[in-house]
Amino acid sequence: MSENSVNPETMADALNSVSTVKVGDVVKAEVLAIEDKQLTVGIEGTGVEGVVPLKELSTQPVDDIHAEAKIGDELELVVISTIGKDKENGQYLLSKRRLEAQKVWADIQKEYEAGHTIKAPVTSVVKGGLVVNAGVRGFVPASMVADHFVEDLNQYKGQELEFKIVEIDAAENRLILSHRAVIEASKAEARKEIFSKLAVGDVLEGKVARLTNFGAFVDLGGVDGLVHVSQISFDRVDKPSDVLKVGQEVKVKVLNLDEEKNRISLSIKAALPEPWDDIEDKAPEGAVLTGTVRRLTSFGAFVEVFPGVEGLVHISQISHEHIGTPQEVLSEGQEVQVKVLSVDPSAHRLQLSIKALTEAPAGSNDNNNDQPRRNNNSNNNRGGRGRRNEGSHTQIPAEYQQDDSGFSLGDILGDALKDAAKD
């Protein structure tokens, strides 16, 4: 046989060794050339070349193509389309990214079926939720970000969070995740443990988790309890954010537990010293204090002299001049100076006077007696005349008729009883 002759069997074997490339095939290829935006590769066992665009190199952003591949490297790729035999640099378009994504989808599917969670960083905030990089693009609807309304989702950008897989569809590149489900599951476990340990009256440390118009939620170690705005301070608090900050550590007292409704009611002020403690030292009889008018009634003004401590300035102790109602000379929120007429710590009662700090006008019949006069005489024989003043400031509102204010009927009426007796 001539040296130049070709063995038909050898040629057939060579032809049979060349594989046909089809879209969807996973192939091995050698890097032949590197450009700024693509790789040129030779597909193993085919004798043909293909192209790998920069965006198809990795599931992660690629800044430098030379950091991803070098000439001579062998890559595992998937064929995603044909280019055409007349095109330069190869006949096929290939992707490393999509092959990696297929593996990621397979791994996520396994985690989903096993009921496991996954961790992924938040890459961007879009309308309606968060986008995360779980090896493939995942989406977290706004309602599944937290267990409460979040006004600004940008705070999560760049954070790595744990997610429950809610829905997965690799064919549609659809991955729906929930961080809220992870939070709720964690809190359920923590709540069960905390409820088993807590009791009404316990005082413990917590951290302000979030603020609302009606109160502050305090984290007790994985479970939040609510401090209503009325339980924040003995001072008047209009907005919790005026006195508290997120992350602030506070001491709280447990007011109520409702495990069935997962509610824990807390108080910050109940964990503070009682405002009436040592009141005789802070406000002894004869002391002059500065206070704020908190409430005005027909019979006088309640003035707060210390946080949580109010005293009564009877209408007869407001001015040397006769006034029909306290509103004629005082307004709520007004700062006034008062003199302590008497103090009763056990009853939480202070009797105060404004007029005792001013000099009576010349010719006035007001003897500036510090104590509101009481009249203990029975009015049983007054008949119909005793009812003529029902419309005046001597009429006692229902809430004070049960002595809720800490003041007796005589304290509240004072000189008004004597004036009524003259009729």
C-alpha cells in the first residue's frame, strides 16, 4: 500500500470520534483566546470553536475577565445557541454561568424539599421588595421581609439574611423567599421559652426594638413586649420617640402575660422608683415649688410638681380675687409657683396654694388663710335651697365623687361649702 494512501477504516474511526454539538449539551472546552468581552474556546471532541461572552462567565459580577480564565484552562460549559458557520470565532454560544445556575437551582431544590433555610445577601431594593443573590436571583416581597411594617427597605441592602424558600421554579427562574418566616419561627421558640420563665411583676432588662405612636416594643431576648405610651414615664409623653431611641437599653416590669395571644405588656415607669417616695422630704409643708398645671376642674387646678406627683390648688387658693372658674386665670401647661399647705404620703395627696405666695390687695377681706376651710356641718336641713348651686363650681364631677383624686369632699369644696351655707 502506498504511504500516501488513506486507510478507510482509520478515516471512519476519526469521523466517528467527532461529536455532534447540540443546544443544551454540557461540554468541556479549552480557552483559546481572551478578549475584553469574551472568551474563544475549542469544544473538546468536536473540532469546532465557540464563544463565551463576559456576562455568561459567572453567576457573580465579573470585573476582570482575566481573573476568571486563562489561555489553556479547561472549562465546563453548556451550549445555549448556535451562531452560524460563517461567523468568526466559532459556531456556538456557550455559558459557564447557566451551568452554574443549573447546579444552584438543583441545590436550592434539595434545600426546599428538606425544609431547610438558605442564607443570601441583599443586592438591591426594588419596588415591592428585595432582590437577593442566592447563586441565582431571588425575590423577597415587602410583606415577607419582617414581621412588622418596614417603611424603608434600604436598611437591608448589603445584609446577609436567612430565608425560608417559599416558591421555586427553575424553568421560570422564579425564586420567592421569606425572611419574615424565619423571624416568626425563631420568635415562636424564644416566646415559648420566655413565657415559661416570666411572671407578672418581674423586672428585667430589655432593648428598644422599634417605636410607634402608641408605644415602644422592647426586645426581651427574641420576643418583643409592648410598653404603652402611658407606661413610659411618670412625665407626660406625647410621642415615644421623644424620650426613647431604638437600641436603647431599658429596665421594664411585666404587667401582664397572655401566651394565647402572644402578648407581653410591660412598663418602664413601674420599674422606676415610686414618685411619692420621700415626698415629705421633697415637698415639706411650707415649701415653695415650681409646677405645671396639668388639669383644670370646676373646683381647682391639679399642678404637677414632680414627675408623677400632682397636688390640688383649690379654687379658693388660686387668687385673692374672687373667680368663678380656674380657667379665668390659669391654663393647662402653664408653669406656676405653689406653696405646699399639707402633705399626706399615704394618701398621695398634696394641698397647694398659689395665692399664698402673693400679697393680698389693700382692703381685701381675704385673710390669706393657707388652708382651704372645710365645713363638716350636715346640710340635711337645707331643703331645696341646698340645690341652688348645683350649676356652680361647687358641683363635683362623678370621677371625684368616689375620692379617686385622693382628696376628700371637704378638700375639694373648701370655702365653697361655707359660701353655700350662707344662702
